[in-house]
Amino acid sequence: METLVYWVGMAAVAVNALTGVLDAGRKQMDLIGALMVGVATALGGGTLRDLLLDRNVFWVVDQTYLAAALSTASVTFFVARAFRLPSRLFLIPDAVGLALFTIVGTQVALQWHAPWLVASLMGVITGAVGGVLRDILCNDVPMIFLPGELYASAAWAGALSMIGLQEVGVPAVAAAWAGMTIVLGLRLAAMHFKLTLPVALPQKKP
């Protein structure tokens, strides 16, 4: 399971770095700005998770994660300059990154002996906070706060599903893949079918 967590985490870092640079491209940022957004998107969620769990920050312990974020962001920047890409292309890899990071964050928290509810929320934080940082740095309202398609709720459903499957005896690796599939499937379905949660209605003034 540790090997799966490591490589899925590495893939999540690369995918999120890509989404950050693609979104920065909409704002016509230069190389340094795009790299900052890409790295923040790739590493932000896991950093907050580790700080909350009082463990060593993952990319400080293993700088391969930082190298993966920087290299992916750099390559994406120059590829995006060479080819005209759809402005919302980042949404698909963003969904993939959400799924990957959610499961990694949940499993890391479980290995750190966090209670199941805390572990599930650590998964959501790991999956979603990078995107929040990306949107803030790009001067947008974070996607997670908009009254739009399922996002954090999709991550939480996948995290809880993975924990539940492990509790009933499903092997950890199989449970992790099932959790990732649930997060990705819900997010893509929400994007396609416009699935949303109930929205709070404004209160009438007296």
C-alpha cells in the first residue's frame, strides 16, 4: 500500500501542477507566476494536511515531489505557449488530481492513526486545498465555494467509501482504487450532468 500511495501521490502532484499552469495561462501570467501557481496547486493540500497532522511536510522530506511539480509546471507552460488550448481544459485533469490526492490524503491520515472521520476530512483537504490556492492566486472565487457541480462532496464520498471498504475487510489497495473511481466518477458526472448540492436561499429583508 505504501508503494501505491507514493506513486499515486507523485502522479497527483504532476496532474495538479499541470492544472495550475493551465489556469494561470488564462490570466496570461509569465513563467515565474505560472510556476508559483502550479507548485502551490500541486503541494498546497498535502502541506496543510501534514501541518494539521503534525507530521513532516511530504515535499520537504522527499524533494522528488517538489522536482515533479516544478518540472511538470515548466513543461506545461511551454507546451501551452506553443499550442492554443481550450480555456477550461484544466477541469478534466483537476478532477483526476482531486481523486488521486483525496485517496492519498485519506490513507496518509489513516496510517498516522487519525480517527476515520478526521482521516476522511484530511482526504478532502489534500484533494481540494491546492485548487483553492490556485483559484486565489488567479484572482478567482475558489471553485469549491461556488454554487456549482459536486467537488468537495465528491472527494468526501470517495474518502468515506475507501475507509468503509477497508473496515469491512476489502484489501487496502482495492479499496483505494474504488475510492478514486468514486471521486472521479462523481466529479465527471457532476460536470456533465450539472449535479449540484442544495444552495442556501437568500433571506428576505424585514
